[in-house]
Amino acid sequence: MAMGSGAEGDRSPSRPATTGVAERRQRLLTDLPGMKARGDRIAMVTAYDYPGAQLVDRAGVDVVLVGDTAAMTVLGYPSTVPVSVDELLVLVRAVRRGLHHALLIGDLPFGSYEVSDEQAVATAVRFVKEGGCDGVKLERGAGTSAQRARAIVAAGIPVMGHIGLTPQTAGALGGYRVQGRDSDAAMRLGRELRDLEGAGCFAVVLEAVPGIAADALTRFSAVPTIGIGAGAGTDGQVLVYHDLLGLTKGPRFAPAFADLDSAAYAGLSAYVDQVRAGEFPAREHTYDAAPDIASELESFMRKTSAVL
């Protein structure tokens, strides 16, 4: 239902000025290697809808990820595994409409790329063609995942890799645990990073990796690294929209930079209280009309009430 549209009910969002946004050009994938070389940190955030995309774009974010975390933060699933391509594409298209500067990356959900190179390419094509993504992200770096990344890149679609803690297969990793804490595990991360570089990935996410391991991986990586729970030494950082705004309680590496949960609860509670007390809507929230319509309408309603 479209409510409040039109001249007297314009719902266009307010747009407070953000320093430098008016002068910003659209971010390109080819900008990221230069940012790594100069030491310019890459800011990446997830988004899942049109107003969220507008906010992160205005804030100056470089890369926006429509992550499969939407399964939990938006769709209410217990993990990222159940979410489908069709469900994510609805969110991707909404985010695409809200972005004007940031790059848009779509997460390939579990089960949408593992079966074959053909399946992986077909799924990636949908994210680009139907969703308007600038590239896609897939999890894991060894063996099959690197092969799938290579096939997608060969089809002309940019790929972001993801190693360390990979939530789609967290069960195989022993749960949501830090990865790379011992020498063997750290070396495995190094091999996976090299495999993804060789496959042509333009960047790699490092999740839940000790800072000293992430630092070493980043220093010797040929592509930008984006950390989440991987310390301050990566080339960029990514956080989940709901975690950083305090809408959900994130893990220890995801502090809240605002408390929108409390603000939203306070606003909703105030609304409910005022409705029940008869205080809302007030006079200033009500439209005027010709005074004589009340008596005419009352007369009509009395005459027709018996018919009903």
C-alpha cells in the first residue's frame, strides 16, 4: 500500500551534507590496487535495501557488499546457508538503485556455485545482469573455490575472494572460530590467498584471522585485503550494517558506532503510547477541508446505515 505519497505526503529522505560527497566520482574496481599501493584504507560495508544503500553511499563508503548475512539480519534465518539466489537478488536490486558512488559486490550464496564451473558462472551472470553488481564474492580459497573463481573471472566478471572463517562452511571449520592461529593453519591461509590471486581475484576478504597473520598476508599480497576481525593491518575493513549501527549485537570485532536499536525502540514506544493515549495525531498532523462536508457526510451515513 502506497501511503502518504504526493505533494502533501512527500517521503523523500532528508539528505544532510556529507563532506566531499558532492565532488566524489563513482568508485571503480581499478581504483583499489592504487589505494593499496598508496596506503589509502578501503571502507566496505554491507547493505540490504534502498535506504541503507543511500546512507552508506552518502557516508563515503568505497565498496558495498550485499552479503549472505542478509539471511540472518534481514530474513530471519538461523545461518547464512538457507538463503537463495532469488532472495538475495531482490535485495541486490534495491541496493543498486540506492548507490551512485560505491562499488556493488554480490555474495554468491551457499549451493549456488559449488557444483560446477558452469553453475558458478551462471549464478555470477545473474548477479551482474539482473542485480547490477560490479562483481561477486565467493567463500573459501582452496581447490574447487579457486577453480570456480577462475571460471567466473574468465567469463569477464570480477571476483572477490574470502578466506579465514567462511560462515557458509563454518561447520567444517569446527564452528565460528578464529582461523590461522598456528603455523600450519596460517600457511594454509597463505596458500589459499595465492590460489585466489592466481585465479584473478581483485581483492580477498580475511575474516577472523589473527592480526599478525593478516599483516603478513597483506604485506605480501598482490591484491587488496579486506579485513573483518583481522586487525588493523589489512588494506581495508568491512563490517555488517546492522552490527556497526547497533541494530544487532555483533561479535567482539564488530563494535557499534551508533545505537539505532535504542533509538528505534524509543521512537516506536513513544508512537504506541501516544496512539493509545489519543495524543496522536495532533491538529498539525491532520488535513483541513470545507466545514460543511461534515454535516453532509453525517447525514449520508445516517440515511445509509439502515440499508447496510
